Amino acid sequence: MTIDIRQVSHPEAVRSFDTAALRRHFLIETLFVPGEVHLTYSHLDRVIVGGAMPTTAAVTLPTPRAVGTDAFLKRRELGIVNVGGAGTVHVCGKDYSLSRRDALYIGKEAGEVSFSSEHADEPAKFYLLSTPAHAAHPTRVIRETDAKTLHLGEPATANKRTIRQYIIPGICETCQLVMGVTTLEEGSIWNTMPTHTHDRRCEIYLYFDLPADARIFHLMGEPQETRHLVVANEQAILSPGWSIHSGVGTKAYSFIWGMGGDNVDYTDMDMVATGDLR
């Protein structure tokens, strides 16, 4: 197990960051390591972002000192989306099989969690996002076909995409965690444009299904002080509430979005007109 700790950065300080500093504070470059669990603890709404990639043996979700309790889920909830081969999440004696793009919500006080792959040569890649929780909600699987599906965008603006809302009110009850997957159609490359902020919660993006030779140019920063990060496949972005979060790829791709903060209202956004960006 490895864990990285990220502090909160004030927007006035971020204006002076060079490329290396932006990447150090906001980009998670490594999530999936064969046979390991890799975690990042961010002081943005106390989210934990991670990846579990079991191969020949199961791996267990650890309880790092940064969590501050004797069990990872003692005061937390956890969302999982599998972006690899078929695998199983074991939660306190119960098994939950997840195919690619299936999700699992695990509630507060659910017990020990471990992960295994069905085939070591095609391992599961479990993307993990955890937020603090004040109440216990039932653990449940959300298949790709169970998600609430939205079709947005158009070819003329190169942003035709399908949004699948997995962990969201009406599908899965949580304390504050919201998660889903957006997939761009071939020929579309822009996500979340026109862009927005939401000062009441942070957002995490995991980009995946991106060819090895392709990149995402992720836009961040205050609307009148924008910056960008160059992102490769299976890398994640920490987005503070004051920052826009949008991006354009050199090829089509998918990304997992997840939020934690004051509410679970998907539409709670402060829209930014494209003409106002600087």
C-alpha cells in the first residue's frame, strides 16, 4: 500500500504555479499498480482517491494513519467503478462481482474490504473514491445498465457524449458521495463545455479508455485565470470547488466523475460562459 497526502491550495497561490507545481498538487499520475492498493488523501473535502489492481492474489483495502480511525469505513463511505477485467469486491464476508464499468457503493461501517481478479492476466482495476459519512447506507451493486443515462452534446461542437449516473439520488442513497461515467462518441473530444464551478463541493475526474499515445488537455483554475494539465490514460484530477473542470482530448475517451461536499444535487453548478474564460 502507498498513500500520498495532498493539501488544499488557495486560488491566489495557484496563479503563480508552474507546470511542475500544478501537477504535484492536482494530478494523480499513478493509480493502478499490479498487486497493490494506491491511495491519495486530499484535504479537498477529505476525499480519498485510489486504485486497487489485484492479480494472482486478493488485496485488502488498508486503513492508513491519515484516515484517523481503526477501520477505513468507520466514518466513511466508498464508491467503486471497475475499469479493468472482471473481478470481485469482498465486503465483510459478502462477494460482489463487477464486470467492466460496473459500480459498487459501500456504506459506512460495512467492515473489511478486499479485491480479487477473475483472471490474473486480465486483472480488474477498481477505481476508488471515498468521502466522510455521517450515516450508514446499504451496500449495493449498480450495473452499467442500471445507471440513469443522459445523452448530451452534438457533433457540431465535438462534445456528443453519454452520461451514466451511477451513485446519485434515485439510484443509490448516500451521505454525500456522487459518481458517474461520461463517454464521448468517436469524433467528439470536448467534455463539460460550457464549463462550470461548484463552490459547495470538490470534483474528481479519472480519465480512462484513452489510447497510450493520446492525451487530455484538462482545463482548471479560476474562470479568469485558467491553467491546464496534460493528462494520460488512467490518471486523475483533483478539482477544488473554485476551479473550472473541463477538457479536450486528442482522441475520444471516457472519464469517471465523482463529487463530495455540501449536497448530492447533480445540477448544483455555477455556469461559466465560454466567452468569459480567460
